Amino acid sequence: MTFRDRWGRRRAAWLNAGWLLGTAAVVMAPSPLHAHAQGLQTSGAAGSGQVATAPFLQGTVWAQVAARHGLDPVLLYGVALKESRRRAGARRSAPWPYTLRGPDGPQFYRSRAEAEQALRRLTARHPPLAIDVGLMQVNLHWHGHKVADPVQLLEARTNLEIAAGILAEAIASAPGDLELGVGRYHHWKDAAVARAYGRGVLRMVRAMSSGRE
């Protein structure tokens, strides 16, 4: 079975089940909790943050945040999959807001309360550079100052807002080269590492977008 076939089945299952991101908008839900984003573009010049908007994200928190930062929501979602993907059932996966990464690697927690306790332990034991938080794995050393308390990064919308700004800046740094721009979200200085990351994200984005209705 190809990635595209697997993605089609996952998306259909999500749409039927309505996966929750904590108390935020439903990632794949038919009835998002927040107002629809306005003025989304579905295409753009090469190197911009526009790819090809997938209908399953329209009206969700992903679309709203992406629109404010000039990004396509499917690209934002693709980065989230790369950063915090967790199994969500048989042959299904989704970005998970209660994801932490420390020196021992990624850890997924069932609730925000559990993740908050774990984050407190991490920050007490390790330097901020070693800690990434939430849906988009925002690093505390570089971006922790953007919130009053690191636990705020476990809230889906807050995490996405900060990460979307980082992603938009990274893309803008490489005009006409979306692969490198997306990759700089992960690693700014090493172009080879950045490109490998960008290729992986864009591969998922193309697979999701090619199955749009």
C-alpha cells in the first residue's frame, strides 16, 4: 500500500471519529470550535509558504493560524507531523500537543496535566536548549521567552502561533527554495540537514494535497 493510500484511509477515519487536540479545535473534525479562517490562498510563487490547501484543514485552528502568518495550513500540519506525530489507532497517526523532547528523546503524555508535570521535571534537570515542547516542538532556549511560562506551549493554539512565526521567517530566509526554507525550521546552519528535513515535510505535504477532494 502506498503512502497516499494509507493517508486516504487515515483521513477518512479521522473525519469520522473527530480527533481532539486537548480543548482546542479538532484537527480533522467536521465541526471546528473556532471561526473559519478568511482569505486563504491555495497557491503561490515558488518559495512562499503556499503549497496546496487540503480541505480537511479548512476552518480549523491550523487554517486560522496559517492564514495569519501567510502559510498554507497543510504545510504547517506537515511540519507538526514531522515534529510530534503519534500513533492514533491502527495505521493512524496525528500530531500530539502533549509531546516533550529532552535528552532521552520524545515522550508522549496522555493529558496536559501529565505533560506539565513532566515539563517541570525536565526544566529542573536540563538546560533549555535540550527541551522541545508541544505540537511543533518549540525549543525553550530559542523561543521560551515568547511565553510567560513554558507550560503554555502545551496549549495547541499558542504552540502553533509561535511555531508558525518561526516557520514563516525560515521560509522567507530562502526565497525560491521552499525545501531549504522549511528545513531551516529544524536546523538553520547546516544546509544538508535542513534540506533533508524539508524534503521529508514536503513529501508528506504532496501526499496529503494530492488526495484532496
